[in-house]
Amino acid sequence: MTSKITRRNFLAIGGLIGCALPFGGCSNLNGVIADRLGAGIPKKVSVTDGAEIDPVFNLLSRAGFGPWPGDVERVREQGVKAWIEEQLEPDKIDDKICDFRTRRFESIFLDPGTCYEFKREALRKDLCRYHLLRSVYSKRQLLESMVEFFSDHFNIYIEKGDCIYLKATDDRSVIRKNALGRFRDLVIGSATSPAMLVYLDGKENRKEGPHGIPNENYARELLELHTLGVDGGYSQKDVYEAARCLTGWRLHSGSNRGTAYFDAALHDDGEKVVLGKKIPSGAGKKDVEMLVDITCNHPSTAKHIAKKLVAHFVSEEPPAGLTKRVAKRFSESGGQIKPMLREILNSFEFNASAGTKLKRPFQYVVSCLRATGADTMAGDPVLEFLTRMGHGPFQYPTPDGYPTEANPWLGTLLWRWNFAFALCSNEVDSANVTLDSLCSAIGLESLHGTQNAPDILFAYFAGRRPSQDESKTFRQYAAHRDLNDEKVRAELIGLILSSPAFQKV
Amino acid sequence: MPAQTRRQFLQRLALRSETLSGASDSTLVCVFLRGGADTLNMFIPYADDTYYKIRPTISIPHPKSGKGSDSSVKLDDFYSLHPKMSAILPVYKEGRLAVVQAVGTDNPTGSHFETQDQMDHGDAFKKTAGGGWLARYLRARFGNNLTPLSAVSIGPILPESLRGAPGASAISSIDEIRIKAPCENPAVVAKVLTDLYNADVGLLSAPGLDTLHLLKRVESLRAIEYKPSQGASYPDSGFARGLREIARLIKADVGLEVACIDLDGWDTHFIQGSVSGLQAGLIETLSDSLAAFDTDLSSRRKQVTTLVITEFGRRSYENGSLGTDHGRGFAAMILGDGVRGGQILGHYPGLNEAKWVLGPAGLEVMFDYRSVLSEVLTKRMALQNSQDVFPGFQPQKIGIVRA
């Protein structure tokens, strides 16, 4: 359920800004506004304490970045299927509160030419903060999850060349625009996206002759990573032919700096054969569309994308049955993303594997901020934790994108624990938590005399009651300690966020 | 990077002994001399008369110049050592220091930034392999599971060579490696986490316990004042303190595989000095620190390899302001057991600069720097295929490591 911003609430925003501005930037202004609009921590939050992870909790943890306080009961009331359908139509979800938090990052909304007027450092921060804040505060959680997925699938490393000036446009016009649309539109958008033309050298790709030679870099990744997959059954000749199709795309300098155009003089307009399909000569810039259709219609692409989606939402070892069903949805719908997501999120496998998949550092940090109902503008201290864990947004150098598997991330636990403790004791500058509000919302106005307080807190964060071992550990910790002491409470909740249970979805 | 299957993962857990699961038995310490070091005044081609002709003011005196402690120290019939490097002489004589002459890049720009960037990324000129070379190594090397301290750089920020490494840390000392518990008693927190990770039946048990184990070791290190072994005496400098922290981490067996540290200030365009002066001070710091590091790690020499590189050497001629301008080839230093030490490897290309057309002149580059890195990674570290770190590059065989 989404709360519409009413006229009265809008006036409330105006009033708040009016009183806050003279004090020169009230740091939790956003938090105050969010509270007024009913997007802070609700007065009452129920806790699910079954032995297994609650399916609604699982859905919110895997289809998005974990529940915000109160989300679980909202979705339960709405119904799981209805929530999924709502999430599949993100434009119909009112997201003004998140927009309000993120609209200050102006470079995100500008064309590349204007971005060139910014310093790299400013652009980098805007991109990272925007990405993080939308993941934390957007009500379009599934969209944000797919944005993360496709940002890795069509990875662009913003430190390469001019990518940093061009990524905002790629994020807006390719990734976000099509993240729940048709897969081929993503591929076509990406193929001619200025950032991708720089990142994988497409702008250097020209027909054999005095002005250059074909550059296969993008064509190879198109087949190997973006569409068919490495074992998808293409040949080196296909890579070369695909590269020929893509010759001639360049970037403007001067007034349209950083926008792409097609230079027919540099395009190889001869006939090409890709994956056994003919692309006739003389098609010019239409070659891209024909090439992308050939690759997207290849059965290997359906399998490859299905497998990656299932790995993202279910398990790094995608169950074969589900993968097959999802690939079928891809093929029968002409590569529509929504039917695939519907298949995954409503599947048996989606629930059966709850709590077995390691959160990557980004998801971990975002889920901590969401679960605690934190008020943050994602300043440097938050981003530094991500960098330290090797998961800064758009900072992955190679085109395969940040890995999905758990293994490469197993060395990050220490920094996760330190993030949890720092967040809970309000030591992360630029992120504020109010653990007392959270505790009273889940019925722990006072932690005194509530022997099972640690169990209740654990259940709130983990979506299930603690196992005997877990319960014993936390009770031992809590015995002889004053849980109403601010530091002790911060430590206890920090420990819950540090526990194996909260590392996984 | 091939996806690791659950079975492989479990198999590895089963094979795991008492050591940390990510712990490696080899450690690479990368020292980068930022600014372009004039290695011609460190390893002096004293038998080449041209050297003295074209460096009338800044050359280092011939071993037989009769200038006492100002004379360079003879290494062989051709090369001698800067007198301020005498601390490293025993290491060289005992065969643990190999020097490769005329190493460099194909970068013709003469730009510090571009050349350092290219080298940190392990690239060819204008060809991007993606990320840092050490990060690619960590992702490609056998096993591939890392501890929080697999990769460390000493200083405020991570160098580009570690760009893309999962969980690399920039620290100034091991004091930063701790759990910052809100109630200020990390032992209490560690106990709770130990119980929790012990009880985890999934994939997190081993890495969680490893991390806690590692923290315990670092904690016990912190409790006692660090005493370098064998009476090693580090000079009083930030660089030496950094090496000392690296030695401490190596001896703590926390799984350190790659450590990066910089020594800045080598851009000696102006009054470079000779036996004393600007560069001599740096040379002394470098040599004294490396010698102390070698002594301190005398029980770990099999495990540790130290690589000393710079972005380019300098011009063979001294310039009008008694310094040297940006050049090309430089002498790389590799320290550790198992290197073909006690000699200057590679060909001396001579000081004739005329044949250089592209970019700044200087010592002609005989070995691409990636040949050095590649040999160190494949022969002293756990890299199986050089292509995983330097795609498309065919390394030349140098023979730094004894067969």
C-alpha cells in the first residue's frame, strides 16, 4: 500500500522547509518530513516469529532490499501476489518521498554535455548517493533490485575514460527506463549508449580502411556477457561479424558533447552473417537492431538471462526446473522481463531457499539502513564502508559486473560488523538511527524485565524466531546487562545485524 | 572467474587445516617509488665512461676514485652501488636481492600520472585490461577465498593496483584492524559472534570464525609492543614504519598476500644531488628500510617477495639545473629467497639516447615491466596463468627466480 501525498502533507512540507531553512540545513529535515508523511518508523510494528523465515519477509528481502519497519504487515494485508503486481508497475507507485530525498543530485538528471561542466568527484558522489538512496527509500523496491541487476549485467566502470560524464544518462535512459521492460530494448539502448561506447571502445569501432579497423571489444561482450553467454554457441567469426555491424557509432564533441551519432562513412555496410542469420548490405544504422534481434532471439540468450535472474533472486546455483520455466517465459513473451519476474517471485523455489543466499555488501548496508529505519543522506562515511568492502556503485572495472556468488565476498565480514556497530551507535556520520522508536514500535518500550527482548528483536530483524543456539547466545549476552542503556542496546542490535542470519536472504 | 560450486566449496572446507582458509603461503610486498626514480645513480654503470661525461655534477664517484666513503661500492666489473645504499649490500651479496636493468613501459607520454596509472593497472599503453593488476591477481589466483587482510595498502587510500579487489584495506597501522564495539569491550562482542558463527550451518561459519581468529591474533599483537626480530633497526620515517607494520602482519599470519606501500619524492628535476643531497636522502631511507625489513623477516624469507618499481627512470644526461628529467628504463629490485640475487640481470643498453624517437629518451627499455610482474606472480606467488592478469601480453623470460 502506498501513501499518497495529500495536499495537506504538501503544505506540511512547505511549512517545515520554511522553518528549517533559516537554520542553515537541518540535518534530519528529510527524516522529519518522512515522519510527517507516514514514511518514518510507524508507531506499531508486529514481529513474525515462526521457526522458518516468513514468506513475506523473504519476498521483501529478495525482491527488494529488505523490509522497512512496518512493510511486512503492509504487504501481508495487501497480499503477496498483489504486492508483486504492484511492484511490476512501478510508475503507478507514488515515490515522492524518495524523489524528495534524491532530487538534489542534479547531475543525475542532466544530459552528458552539461555533466562535462561538473568535476568528476561531484559526479561520482551524485551517482553513488543517488543509487544508494533510491535503494534505501524507494517504494519501487523491485525496480531498484532490477536496476542493481542490470547495472551489473551491463556493467560500466565510471573511472574509465569519460564514462563518469555519461553514466547518469545510461542509468536514466537505458537501465531504469527498461529494467522492467523488454530485454532487447535494454540491449539496443546499451549498444548505442554513450557510456557503453566509451567503456567497451565502441566509439573506436570502424570499418577496415584508412580511418581504422573494427574493434571487437563490445561485440565480444555483447555475445559473451550480455546475451548468449560464454557457452552460448557463437564463434569467433560471429564476434567479428557483430563488430562489423556496430562500426560507425561515434560521440559528438562540441555542443552536443557526449551524445552518440552514426557516421555512415565509418560503417561497414557490406553483408554480414551472425549466428547463421544474414544481415543484408546497405542497412546502415539499422544493423544494430537486426544484430540485437538475432542475438536476443537466440535460445541461448533466454537460458542465459533466466539463469542469471534466478541466481540473483534465488540461489547462486540456479535450480534447473525454475531456470527452464523462466527461460520459457522469456521466449514466449519475446524477452519481456515482467513474466520472468512473476515466475520467479511466485515460485516454490523462491521460498524454499529463503535464508541461504549471502547478501552482497551493498545489499547488506542498504538492508541495515532499511531495517533500522535510518535517516541518511548517504554521505561519504556510508560510501566509505562500501568502498572498503569492495562494492562501491559503478566501481567494478571489468565488464562482467560485480560477482553474484558468495565466495568473493566472504572476506568482508569484519567491515560488515563494524558498519552494524557504527550505525547502531550513531557513529556513521550522515546516518541516524532512533533505536528507541524502533524498540517501542515492536512493543519493547522498555527492555527491562522483558526476558525475551533479545528474541523479539532478533525475530524482527531476521523474519523468524531465533534458533535455540541463537536464542541462548543473545540471552547470555543480555543477562546482567542493562538493555535500556543506549550503548548496550546499540551493541545488542549491532550484534543481531552482525549475526549470520542477517548476512543472508 | 569461474563460478565456484557449492561442492567445490565444501571440499575446500574439508581440506582446510588449522590455518586460515584464505591464508596464503606467499606474500608480495610492492614498493612503488612515485615520481620516477633515477636508478642510474643507485646502480651505477661505473665502467661506462659516458656516464661520467654526461653527468659531470651529479654522478656518483667511481669505486676507485679514492674519495673514501664518497666512492660508490663495487658490485662487479661494471656496476657499483650508491654509498648511501650500503645497508642493502649484505642482502645483495647473500643473494636475496636481484636487480633487473632497463625495465619500463611502452608509455611515451612522459607523464607521471599516465604512466603510474598504466602500471598500477598492469596495462599496455592505451589498452585497458580493467582494474588493478594486483586485484586481477587476487581474483585469478588459485583458491580465491580471501580474508579481510588478504590485501592491504599502507596509507590513506587504496592504490589503483588494488582497484577491484574484494575487501582490500587501506590502513596506516594494525591498530585499525579491530571490532569497534559500542560498549568498548571487543572481547564480549567477539564471544557472541564466535557462538553465532560457530552455530551457522551454512557457508558463513568458516569465514566468520576465520575473521574472529584473525582479530584475536591482531589483538594479541597489539597488546605487546612490537620488537623487530634479529635486532632489525628501522629508520625513523613513515616509509619504514609502514614496512614495519607489514612485517608485523606477515609474522602474525593473518593471511596477508599483497601489501602496497609508496615512497614519494623521486621527481628530481632540480638539484638532485650526488653522494648527498635530495636523492641521496631518499636512497638511504629506501635502502635502510629494506635492509631492516629483510632482517626483521629473516624467518619468513621463503614466503615474502618484495618488489621495488617506479614509473620511469630518468634521462641519462643531467639537465641545466643539476637534476634529471623524465626518462624511460629503470632498474627494478626484487628481494626474497629464491631470486637470482647478487647480480644485475638483463642487458645494459648503453646511454646513447639518439635512437629514441617517441617520447622522452633515457635508458632504453629492454624488458616490459609486465614481464617482471608476471614472473614474480607465477614463480613466487600462486598465479597459474599469466594471461589472467596480463591478458594478451606475452612475457619475456628474465630469470629473476631461480629455477
